[in-house]
Amino acid sequence: MKNTYECVHFFILSKGNNSGKPMETPCPNCFVCLCKDEEEKQRLYWLFYGLWQGMYFHPFLTGSVIPFIRLDDLKSVVKIALVKIELKPLQFDKNISMVQLLDKKAKVVQEQIKLIKQAKKALMYQALK
């Protein structure tokens, strides 16, 4: 069962310790966030990303085996955050730009670590051949 959405949207993980994490592609355990335009999508996506990174959703996780977040709890956290960022929109935009930059740098570092592991493996294979 695959849903298609006419408007701009993104997905939010609803189960597991990463509940609240925004995603571009759907998974079985996610909510969908429908937006009026691309600008709103980017703003909400990065707000969710920041809340997820800051573990703002963790106090609301429920469930003993597989933790999950209720939609009402998710909405209440986001509503409070939206009020706060409306008071300092320029600061929020600046912080999001920095988070995006750090995210890109983290991906580069992860790729470098992957290459280092491959090089170590190749060196040991060559030495023990």
C-alpha cells in the first residue's frame, strides 16, 4: 500500500529511539508532514531535525519493547518549538545554516573513516597474503 501526496511533504519516524527524526523517504513506522510550500517544508524539516538531535522527543517516548511517540505528543513539542523560533527567526535561520554545514562535514568525515577502514583492511590483506 503506497500513498502518494499531491503537496510538498516529508516523513517523521514514529517508532524506535530515533522517533521524531525527519526523513525524505517513507518507512512503515512514520508520520507524514504535509506543507503548503517548499519554504515551509525546509523550515519544519530542519526544526524536526534539531528537535530530534537535541533529544526533545525522548521524554515522550512510550512503550517497553519498542519505544514510540504519540502524534499528539509530537505535535505539542513542535508547537512549543514553533512559538520559540518565531521570537527569534534570524537566530533560528543562522543556527539551521550551521547545523546543515556541520551535517555536511559529518558526512565527509564518515566517508573518510570508511576509506581509512578499507585501506587498513587492504594493507593487512597484502601483509598476510
